[in-house]
Amino acid sequence: MHRYTVVNAFGREPFTGNPVAVFFDCDDLDSNSMQRIAAELNLSETTFIGTPSKGGDVNVRIFTPVNELDFAGHPLLGTALALSKATDLTELKIETKKGLFNFAVQPVKENPFSAYIQMEQPCPVISSFDYQEALLEALGVRRSTLPVDMYDVGPRHVFVGVDNKDELAQISPDLRRLSDFHNMAALCFSPDIGDSWRLRMFSPAYGVAEDAATGSAAGPLALHLSRYGLVKFGAEIKITQGVEMGRPSRMNAIANIKNDSPFLKVGGYGFQVATGQYFI
């Protein structure tokens, strides 16, 4: 029997944000059991908390319905909220397969189930995507407003820009063709209002047709926009995702340069919506 909670990450109220199931005290579970639980719950990600071994407060493993991820944004934000509720800690060091990352949790006084969480993110490996034309055809997009680059932060994110949010909303990708692109997610973005941007994520390769909030892509999007001069390094951008799914999610992201390398931070609200016990 394992205690778990469900957190809507990057949302402030029920039915917003991206849900993640967070399981506590999972040292007795092997990888196969974790993967089967994640597949049965069928959320975009499920996390499993275990004993740390590299100086963190906890070790966290992250599973989609079809595979394990070294790092992911909304699952870790939701896990940080669940841990803070369970321990009263507001500063957390979370071990992942991608490394050790700092999380700051600011509880919302008027809502005991909510908090604002800010996280550090991995320094991405950046490369030009080799199959741009095939990807654009699978997405049904004529061209990208910026170069089509890939940012590897554990999951691999490939960014495709479109002119406006109306064009973004009309994207209806061929998911069967997208599934031919292994170990990657296609991130389509557009400008919104002021310093705001809109985002959609499609990844049959990760078992997710479309994602409501892709936190691990928020920092790389800020970096992508900064690298090509659309945003200043160190400026916070606001990102809205999930609107087309009826799951509006809001993320804040900053890309800076620290010691000659990209340094990414992402923040957003989380909301605890359920708790329970899972009988295994």
C-alpha cells in the first residue's frame, strides 16, 4: 500500500494546470512496478519519491505511461508541493537522474492546498534539428518563425514558431507521423500579449498526444527566444499552455547566462486536488 497525492501543476484551482500523481515512500518499488503504475494511471507523468543518495532531501523518479524521464518540469513542481505539504519544508533539494536541483516553495496563505514553486532546470544541450521538413509536414505547419532547434534537458524539446496564437490554435498534427520521431517532443509557440507567449506540446514518443503544461520546456523556450533576440537574457517571460485542451496552465521562465553557460529558472503555482492510497 502506498500513499499518493495528485497535484495540478501550473494551475491555481481545480481543472487547471497539468495533473501529476506523486507516490511517497517508494524504495520497495522496482522500475517495472513504477512503469506499470504510471501506465495504469495514464497521466502524462507520475513520480515516485525515494531515499536520497547524493545529498538531496529526496530522490524522485519520473515516468510517463511509456517510459522513464531523467527530468521533467510539471511533475517535479507538483512533487515539490506535495513534499512541502508533507514536511513543512519550503526549500528542497530534489535528486533526479539529471542531477540535483533546488526548489523554493511559497505557500498561499488564503489557500492551504496551493503554493508558488520556483525550480532550477538543467543546462540544455542545444543542436539544430536534422529533420525539420518532415517535422513541419507532420505538424501541418508551413514554416517556423525561428530556426528549428532541439534542447535536451532530459526530455528533448524541438521548437517550432508560428506567427500568432490563432495559427497556433489551428495546428492539428498527424500524431501517427509524429510518433516516428523517437525520444522528442514538438513544441509549437507563438507570441501572445506583451511579454507573454503561447505554447503547445505534442509527443506521441513520450506517450502524450498533447500536454497541458510542459515545465521542462519553459526554461528552454525562454533561452530559445533570448538566443534569437526576441527576449532579453534575464527577463522573465509568461507562458500559457493547455488552452486548446481546456486545461489552461501558466508558467514563468527566465533564461540567463551564468559562468558562460545557460542558467534556467521556471516558476508557477501548484494546487493539491486529491490524496489516496494505492493497493499493490
